[in-house]
Amino acid sequence: MTTKVNIDKLAKDLASGCRSKDDCFAKDGLLSSLISKTLQACLDAEMTDHLGYEKHEQPVQPNSRNGYSRLTSY
């Protein structure tokens, strides 16, 4: 489990590359990327739990992963 000290260090390390508010808050900035990757990791973990096997493993049931693609427009 991640401790508060580790989270604080991680936040400082991530923010070290931010020189302006746009570096952190722009559409392609740090926070947007961090939120996007965190949500995708959560969704992948949820799918793994639901299906009962890791990504790229042989399915133990007829249900399988179909993959996904990037959203190209809003």
C-alpha cells in the first residue's frame, strides 16, 4: 500500500516538470495525462477482475477481451 510520504514524493516528482499552469492543466498537460492513465488502469483492473484472467492470458471461459481504440473526436 502506498503511504502518504510516497504519495507526497510522487506528487513532487511529477510536478517538477511543470513550469507554468498550462504544463499542469492544459488538455495534454500533466493532470490530464495522469487522470487518463489512472482511469484506464482502473478500468483494466476492473475488466481483469470481471473476466478472471490477466490481459494477454488464455481465457478460462468463453467471455473474452475485445480491446479498445483511442477516441478520435469529441
